[in-house]
Amino acid sequence: MLNLIQSGLGGLIMGVSALTLENGVMILAGGMLLYLGIRKDYEPLLLVPIGFGAILVNMPLSGMMGEGGLFKQFYDFGVITEVFPCLIFVGIGAMTDFSPLLENPKILLLGAAGQFGIFLTLLLAIGLGFNLLDAVSIGIIGACDGPTSIYVTSKYAPHLLGAVSVAAYSYMALVPLIQPPIMKLLTTEREKRVKMPYPERSVSPNLKIIFPIAVTVITCLIAPMGTPLMGMLMLGNLMKESGVVNRLTKASENEIANVVTLLLGLSIGATMEGSAFLKPQTLLILGLGFLAICLDTVTGVLFGKLMCFLTNGKVNPLVGAAGISAYPMAARVVQTEGRRYDTNNWLLMHAMGANTGGQIGSIMAAAIMLSVLKGLGIG
């Protein structure tokens, strides 16, 4: 009888006795993500479920990521199959307004320039000894686009998914801190004060409907491996602009997006198990991801300076910093920085155009890399 009691009481402390140092560190890391999401309001919709998921998966003997475990079910259904990132893009498309881009199409070039950090970081990762597939997954952090990073990494380097996802979403949230010093360093006082005129023409409803269809057809013919991402983004936007499926549009940007965001966050957190996550490689990935975002900003601003020169001072180089996919945070940063030097300088709509161009550009960059890998017989 005494042995039974001792065995029963021993079961109550099994979790404590099985707790490892790695588990403890990752529980603290999960707590830090919760702090950033709750107290600092940094991407709370993702960092809160990611942080709590990291805490739960590091609870000893929880079985959350074991065979048949709750998080394993979420992960296998939504991440491995790429369903979650694609559904997120439907919601993003339903919430995106491409009008600023259509009013000033040349601003799309800034969205393309803002993706160079992806390829520069890819080359650097290869130089540091990562294999090609790992390097592609690390480089895509530079897209500054969580769903795209998850899509590419889950396809080619699922063992890096936790580090890449945390880096992507954390740096998205930190864009207001990362970009301003670079913008200030690379532009002159005169360039910072450039005022950009607003186009007087308005975008017709028909053009708004044709645009997502045309973009889908053209980009998917050029880089077919990006069809799921671009197709879902443009489907969401087409539903919004058509105005005939309001129920689907509202569901995509609200209920579906909210549920999928929750499950995606938990699934990412579930990949942050201590023994797999705490490696020197993880710190290197986080460092390369930070560098990728910085390089995106540098190339965007430098291209903005080139456009400023070619247009005789009609483009403010600061707008180039918005050519990434962190929507609408990057555009707000440009507006804030522009008004810091001239309170009457309103760059927001131009920056929004570059920002939406960055969304398209980030998917195109991913699609090009995926298609090239497919052509090499790797994808």
C-alpha cells in the first residue's frame, strides 16, 4: 500500500524531475515573446500564440508535439501542407488596397528594390556553410513577410521553421526601430524634405478588378512555383474589389484569418522545443535575418535616391524604405520620418504604394527562388 502511495505521489513530480535546462531556457524565451506581444504590442496576434505555444511544448512529458499530440495535429494539417500560410494570404489580400500603387505604377520599382536583401543574405548564408535549401529559407526572412517565410521554410528546411518564423515576425514588429537609423544615414537633409505630388487621376473600379487577375496570370507564368502564394493573395483582393462576395471577404479578413493566425502561431511555437532550438545555428539565423531586413532597407533607400536623381528630385528616397512586405508598418515609418524633417510633408500614400509593391515583390522573390530550385531538380 505504501509503495502505491509513493508511486502515485512520484507521478506528481515527474514533470519537475524531467525538466531540462533547455526546456527552462525556452520557457523563458516564450515568456519574453509574450512580454513583447502583450506589453510592447509587437505583433501580438502572432507573438502571443507563438510564445504560449513555446511554453507548452517545453513542458516535460506534455506530448504536445508527440505522435497524435494536439500541436502535432495542427502542424501536420496546416504547416506541412502549407494550408495555413495560403489562407493567411487570402485574408491579407482582402485587407489590401492596391490603389496607391495603381495611381503611381513606377513606385512598384521600389517594391522590387526592397527585396535585394533576400538574395544578398542567401549568398552570405551559403558562404557561411549553410546548404542551398537552408540558405534559401534564411534569405527569405528578408521578405519581411511571415507567411512567405513559413511557406518556403516548411517546404525546404522544416528543421529551421522555429528560428526562421520567430526571426521573421520579430523583425517585422521591430521595423519602426530598425529602419529609421538607416534612412537617416543614407539620405541628405534636402532629400528628406522632398515633397511628392499626388496623382490627380483616380483608379477605376474595372482596373482594380483586372489588376489581381493580371498579376496572377503574369507572375504565375513567370514563376509557377509561387502560384499558391500569389494566387491566394490576389484571390482575396479580387473578392474585396469585386464587391459581390462581401460575406466571403469579411470572413477572409476576420474569422478565417483570426482562427488560422491562432493555429499558425501555436504551430510555430511548437517547433521551439529546447533541444532542437537551442543551437549556435539559431543565433546565426537570427543574425542573418536581422542583416536581411537591414539590407532590404538599404537597397530600397538607395534605389529611391536613384529615382530621385532621375526624376530631378520628384521622388523622396525615404519612400524606398517602404518597399518591403511589412504592411502597413513600413509605410507608417516613412510617414513618421518624413514629417520629422518637415511637418507638412505627407508621404503616406506614396509609401503605401511602395509597401503594397513590396508585398507583391516578396512573393515574386520567393516564387523565383522556388522555381529556380525546381529547375535545378531540387524542388
